[in-house]
Amino acid sequence: MTRDQLLELGWILPSIAIPTSMLVALLVTAFGMGIHVPSYTGVIDPRLAAQTPPFDQPGLRQVGPDQYQAVLLAQIWYFQPREIRVPVGAQVEFVATSQDVIHGLRIQGTNVNLMLIPGQVARASARFARPGEYLFVCHEYCGVAHHTMAGKIIVEPR
């Protein structure tokens, strides 16, 4: 092989290897680790969010063995409810919306990271394998008291 062919090969191999490794990483995270982009799951009237099921009764409800649904309603500067208690090992589906401005929902130690747009219903799931407290916060600036918009999930041992 000539020197020019080696230089050309030095450029061709990384230009094939880098996109291939990025594709493999994408497939592993999507299918192996279950990390997906949150999807559109419905629309409600944001002015009537507090009267529209399931947001008229925010909180936690058991939907199966070790399966729960947590309904969260974001309002200016607070989440309703601010505290959720689940048993260790529980799979929790979070269903959330905003009734006023754009908010965010980020749960520490999980892959839950949602943008809460007024009237749009957002969903994400997480499994809580270890007992402890998991903080959830609003990650979209929503006004002067944005820093107070937080809550926690308490994962209790069985």
C-alpha cells in the first residue's frame, strides 16, 4: 500500500466507524435500556384541567401488582401532589399536564424528563428499585418562584 492509500484509509475507517458506533449506541439505549422520547398522548382544555379526569384527582393509584399510575398537575410554582409514596420495586407510570404555563418534570435518578405544555398530556414510566427519596423538579423557568416548584417520591421498603 502506498502512503497516499494509507492516509485515505485513515480517513475512511473513522468516517464509517463513528456513525456505526453512534447507531449501535442509539439502538442499545432505545431497545436495551428502554429510553424513548416522550410521546404525545392526548389533549385537554388547560382551563378545565383540575376538573378533567384523571387530573381532577391527582395522586397515586394502583393499577396492577407492583404497577401504579401517578397523576401530576403542574400549576404556577407547585406540583399537585408534592409527595408520592410507592413501595420498592414498583413500576410507576407518570401522567402529567400543566394548566397554566410551560413547566418541566425531571425525576432524580430516573429517565423521567418531561415537558409539560398546557393542555397536553405527557406520560413516562420508571421503576424504583431502591428505597429512598427521589426529588422531582420543574426544569422550565415558570416565573419568580420557579425555585419552589419541587416535590418528592418516597420509595418505601416492603
